[in-house]
Amino acid sequence: MNQPVVPRPAATISILREAAPGFEVLMMQRSMKADFMPGAYVFPGGGIEREDSDPALFELCSGLDDAAASEILKVEQGGLCYWIGAIRECFEEAGLLLCYDRNGELVSLDQPDLEARFIEHRAALNRGELSFLDFCLREALRPAVDKLTYFSHWITPLAAPKRYDTRFFATLVPARQHPLHDAEELVDTVWVRPGEALEQERVGKLSLRKPTIATLETFHTAADCPSLFRNLQAQQPNIRPILPAISQDGGRIIPGEAGYAEAVLNPTPKWQ
């Protein structure tokens, strides 16, 4: 077997909203033309960019500094870039902006002129014409890293042609904001209860990958958002990276499941 691809650091974010009884999670479908997980329903996210580690961006962050973030992730330094990357990707892909405005309030996009201006900013970010730092400085924004809860760490299987070392976060949807997929990488947007998403996956109506299924199973055990966030925060000290293996039929097996040891030694795993 060829040497595995080195995984790229990445972050993904689960956006939740209250929907009594319980809550819903935002899921977005990847384009069928995508070279990674085509057609799958995922949470907004993507690779960490060099700019996400800019010290100037770190200085703008509210409620969490790099030392504390790095301690949570069990890395020496630079951990805050994952929070920033999750916030940036969420805005670029889903149009939801987790930032405080100049008044210290979460950004509200319910005013037509403000919404139009931020739509232009989002397009410029996606075209690479505007950096996230310049965007924040121009609009006097502070990334609301204190609103994100870190809860999981997954690494793409060794056999994958494109691999990510991904940190998972969760947060509530900002008030007076509405998601909108970018119509390029992501082509559909749905709000769904975790249990319903799992059932739709079981009957073949939703295409979900192993980390997404595991996340939804975790969410499904909580009665509401406050209890979920309490559970996620309590589990932070025990988070360990999860590296699935590929079975002979192409399925994903995680540590602790039957057949994992044998799948790790499979010389010709079937990636699909």
C-alpha cells in the first residue's frame, strides 16, 4: 500500500436551534461534483487556512485566548486557529456569522442594507479577494469563539485520497440570521432532528459518513440544547482522536467496533 496522505488540519461546526420538544441540527449537502464525500450531508466546515493562525485575528477573538484553546485541544500552541477556521467556514459555506459587532452583540443580519453588504463580503471571501482578518477589521467584528463548544476529533482513514484531521464544534444558530448554502460546494440546506436524520440515513434518504452519524447519535441522547452542551463540555477532557479503518466491503469501522484490528491491517482497503 502507498504511503497515506498527510491529513490537513480542519474544523467543522454543528449549528443547532431549539425546536420544542428538543432541537434541530443544520445539515448541508455536498455537491455531487465534489472530490470529497460527493452528495453527503455534512456540517459546515473545511480546511484550516494559514490566515486562521494570524496573531492579529487571535487578538480580535472574544472570550478565549490561544493558550486556553490549545490546552483544550491538547496542543502546544496555535489551537485557537481551529475556532477561527470553524467560524470562517461557517460564514463562507452557510452564510451564518458567529461574530460580535462593535456593540458587543452577536451580528444581526435582519436589516436589508446590512445583509446585502455582508453577502458581498461573503462572496469576496469565497473568491479569495478578501481575507477574514480584513473583513473583521472593516466591519469591527470580533470572532465569537466563546460561543463554540469543542466535542470531537476525527481523522480521515489512511486509505483516503484526501485526508483531514478535523476538530468538531457545536453552537446555537445566531438570532436573526438564516443559513444559505453557497450553491457551489454545498447545494442543499435542511434543519432536521438528530433522530430523524439517523432514520433517514437508515432507509437511504440521507447520505451520511461515519463521523456525522456518530455526532448525530451523541446529539440524539440529549433532551434539549442546554443539556447537550453540558454533556459535551463534561466530555472534553476525555476527547481522543478517532481514526476509522476501511473494511473489505468499503465500510467504516471505528476503534472498539468488531473487526477494527483486522481492517487496520487490510493491505488493499476499498475507498468509496
